[in-house]
Amino acid sequence: MIPAGRALRLTIFVDDTDTWHHRPLYTEIVHRAHAAGLAGASVFHGLEGFGTSSIVHTTRLLSMADDLPVAITIVDTEERIRAFLPRLDDLLTEGLAILDEVEVVRHRGGRAT
């Protein structure tokens, strides 16, 4: 659980075709965040975007429907996020990772069944 107040949001942008040991890179990042005990992680699939290649990838053209953007977002305390960053060093050979200061207003979770 994240206490109300200041926190950090780590957002990692990769392509949906990026892999780590034959599985999606975003899956590996989420599993590492879970193993690190972070408060949570979400993966958002983009419909269109471009990066360093300057090629626009979109779902509107079937021939360009690969390499779509994916954003993995993790919010937790600054201490826990910064401690997690070294666990990404071997994963992020491409992509972008950013940190934002955020304010947690409310964090309530359900119980796992």
C-alpha cells in the first residue's frame, strides 16, 4: 500500500514486439516489479506512436500494425522506485524510462482471492 502524499511514477515505453528470453518485455518488467514488492504495475497498449526511428506505427494500417507502443506504469514511494531501477538495467537496451513526481490522493486495494 502506498501512503497518501508524495510518490514517484515510473513509466517505461517499449514496443509490443520487444522480448526478454522469448516472452514479452513488458511481462518481464511487471513480474520484476511484483517480485520487488512494489505497489502495482499496469501495462497500456498504444494504438499509434513513433520513437527514435521516426516511423509512425499504427493499428490503422495492417502493414504497420507491429511495433506498437506499450507503456508500463508503476507508482510507489520514491525510495522503493529508486531501489527498483537497477533491476531494469539488463532489460532496457531500447526504449525510454521516465520518472514523475506524483501525489497519491487515495490508494485502496481489494483482497486477492
